[in-house]
Amino acid sequence: MKGINKLQRKWGLGPVQFWLVIATFALGGSLSGRLCSYLLKMVFLEKNWAFWLVYPLLLTILWPFSVIFVSFFTGQFSFFRGYLGRVGSRLLGSGLATDAHLGESAAPSTASTAPIHIAIFASGAGSNARKIIEHFEKKDLPIKVSLIVCNVPGAGVIEIAKEKGIPTLMINKADFASTGYVESLHNSEIQFIVLAGFLWKVPEVLVKAYPKAIINIHPALLPKYGGKGMYGSRVHEAVIAAGEKESGITIHWVNEHYDEGAIIYQASCPIDAGETPETLAHKIHALEHAHFAPTIEQLLNKKN
């Protein structure tokens, strides 16, 4: 049982998805074995020495195709696409390392145009997520929103993901705290994470797995009005109650603490007489929609 729990944590999967992955492995292996035997019987009339010589080689070739085929029916295609890609990379790793030691470039000349895959974490309606997705849809850039991660069943951002044809990863708090779903993110080839209205604290395991690659947007001018419990209307209520003359947005790097990562960008708006949390929220949303996606673009252009 300990081995199963360790493997589940390593892959960053919830219990249901974990057993679906295990079932896919088993069914894919069974299918590849049957296909292998069928094909070889068409060539060899009996199981002689040649049959058993060719069998393991053909089985190795058929196995990944069989697993991918089965994964469509178990709903685990995204996991196995990434998993098999990582296995292939490891098998080729020694060759790539040799090239690097010989002084050759470890990356092909087309690497600069390979897309940077973004995951957006969101808990609510997803208006910022939509703006980011549509920003990069309109741009001829090697940047792509490839995954939506959500912790609230039925959240509006899930419908946006379906509309845009973007895979969704639903997460639970216990597994997120222990694994950060790091393996699932790696299997989806995620290189950059954007928190867009995501209300859970990011665990240390995820921060360490994605150093300087996780950003958040906060609806106030940090370092004021940040920290645990400061989100949404609570922030606007606190700002107005304190008699502030302005508020705004802060885009910042994410570390192990709420709203304490280094500031990347800030934009402000005035607080008018008679301002309410609702009217201030409208101003803040306008700033978020205007500045979040362009800031992400600038950061990722530096990575390319």
C-alpha cells in the first residue's frame, strides 16, 4: 500500500485518476500482447525460436500505441501523452548528453519557436482566463494556454475551457497540498503557471518545481491588503474602509507565502467619493483585463 501511495504522490494524481491510469496500463499491455501474438502468428506458423526472438521487439513497439489507444476511452490521453514523451526523452537523453559534451548545441535551431505551454489556475468565473486565452489566440506567438486547472466543480472557467477546447484538470485540496499535481503538469508539458482568481495557497512542492515560473494577480497594491483571506470583495471593502485614495492591481511572482512574491507590475486607479466595493471591483477588473495578458507576454518573450 505504501508503494501505491508513493507512486500516486509521484505522479501527482488523485485516487480516481490514479486507478484509471493503472487500468489503462493494464488494458494497454494486454492489448499489445494480443496484437503481437496475432501478427506473429500470421508470419510464423508455430512458436519457434524466431517467434520468441521477434516477440519482445514487436511488443515494445506496439505497447505505447496500445496504451495511447486505450487512454482515449479511459479519459487519460493527456497523462499518457506526456508520460510517454518523458519516457522517450529519458531514453534519448544519453545521446543528447553526448552531443552536449562534444560542444554541439543541445537544442535544435527550432527550439526558439517551440510553444511555451501555460496552465491557468482559476476558481471562479474565469474572466481573466478568457482574456488571456483570447490574447494569445490573436497573436502569432509561440505561447499557448494548454491546460485549465480548477478546484471548484461547476466553475465558469470550466465552461470557458470547453468552449476553447482546452483540457481541464480538476484538483482536490489534499492532493494539491501533498503533490502540487506536479507530475500531471509535467505530463501536459506545462512550463509556466498563471494564477487567475485561484484561491488556494500554492504548496512548496509546486513552487520548487516551477521556480520563477508561477505568477499571480492580486486586486490591490501590494504589500498592502494582501495575505490569507484577502481576495475579491474583502480586499475592496478593506481598501475603502481604510480611506485609501487609490487602489489597483499587482502582478507578482508566487512563493510559499500568500502575496509575498516579488512584484512584477502594478497599475492603479483612483478611489472616488462614494466608491463602493462593487464599483471599485469594476475598475479593478478593467485593469486586470488590460494588463495581465500583456505582462504575461512580456515575461514569456524574455524566456524565448
